[in-house]
Amino acid sequence: MKKLSWRVKFGLILVTIAAVLLYIHSLVFHDQHEFALFFGTHEIAMMPLEVLVVTLIIHSLLERRSKNERMDKLNMVIGAFFSEVGSELLRRISTLDKKVEVRQQFLFTTTWDKRRYAEAKRAALSYDYGVDANTEDLKELKSFLTERRPFLLSLLQNPSLLEHQSFTDGLWAVFHLTEELDQRVSLDSLAEPDRLHLVGDTKRAYASLAVEWLDHVQHLQKEYPYLFSLAVRSNPLNPDASITVTA
């Protein structure tokens, strides 16, 4: 059985106290004149309910508003990440994925609803991302990510990311890949086990970003249709995407 939250317990206690005080008040003051004379005691009896309204209901509304404001700021940070790094990184890594069956799960359109996004997310989470990167591929990734390392560091220092654990995990996966590539002075003479290790780091970043990308475009579709239109036309996981408006 699910435990009651502290708010529910506190509310029940306050309601009980108010009921007991009102009952005692009714027993003591039968006469209406006395009731009017000692109206202040009635006010005291009602105080627990006033506390309930102020403490629980109003506080909950303010807390919900504060959380929504924090999430709006966080979504702006996520949008900046995909604009500066994430979208292009997804495009580059996806070209190294020789499997194509999962791509249909990322061809989102304006007709998608919650059910369709949930279906795509399940497919993305269960997909075995088939990245195969050679030395030249890794060099290109290194160059791209090293240039954006300061931006990634600035995002990791943003306290609002604590509100979104899955995105933070994805960001760490990207930053780890950046560090792994940056720490190697040369990628020209990689031993096979070392290359496979880097491929594994690339797959981890790829898998995390693909799922976060779906969540991001779903948010855009709901809140910012004009940005969603741009996301559809520049979808990094759609090889046939075109930024040009044709209709």
C-alpha cells in the first residue's frame, strides 16, 4: 500500500484538530448570545483549517509554479545544447551507424502524439546502436568536440541540470567521449582494443542523445511550434531532411 505523503498526513491532522475544537465549541456555547459573545473562540477553532489552506494549497501552487519556471529554464539549456553540439553530433555519429531499421522511429512529424513518441522512445531505448568508426571518423569527432569543449564545460556547471537526470547522464557521456578523444595525442596508430574502446564511448553518447532528442522535439512540438518546424526540417537522424520549406 502506498504511504501517505507528509502533506496528506499534515492536512488530516489539521482537519481533525479543527473538528475537535468546533465540537467542543458547540458543546460549551449552546446559547446564540453566548456564541456571538465568544465568537473569538470559533475563530481559534478555524485556525487549523486556515493553516491547511495557506500551508498546503497555496504553498503547493507556488511550488508548482516555481518548478515550471525551473523546467522552462532547463529546456532552454537543453535547446542550446542541441543547437550548439547535440544535433550536429547526432548527425555525425548516425552516419557511422550502418543499421537503418531504427531511423523510422526518429522521423517525427506534426501528426505525432504522446503515444507515438512513447513508441519511438521504447524503440530507441532497446535499439543496439551499430556504430563502427575508423581512425578518420574518430579524428573528425575529436576535432568537432574539442572545439566545443568549453561550451560543454559551461553546461556541466549549470545547477539547473540537477532537475533532469537523464539529460545530465547524456551530457556526461558526450563529455567523456570528448575527454577520451582529447587525451590521445594521435589517433593514427590506435591499437584495435583502443579503437573499440572509443567506439564504445561513441555508442554510449549516441544512445543517450538519441533518446534525449526525442524528448526535446516533443517539448518543442507542444510549446514552440515554430522551433518544432525547424527541428523537423533539420532532423539530424533523417538523411533526407531539408531545411528548405517546400509547402
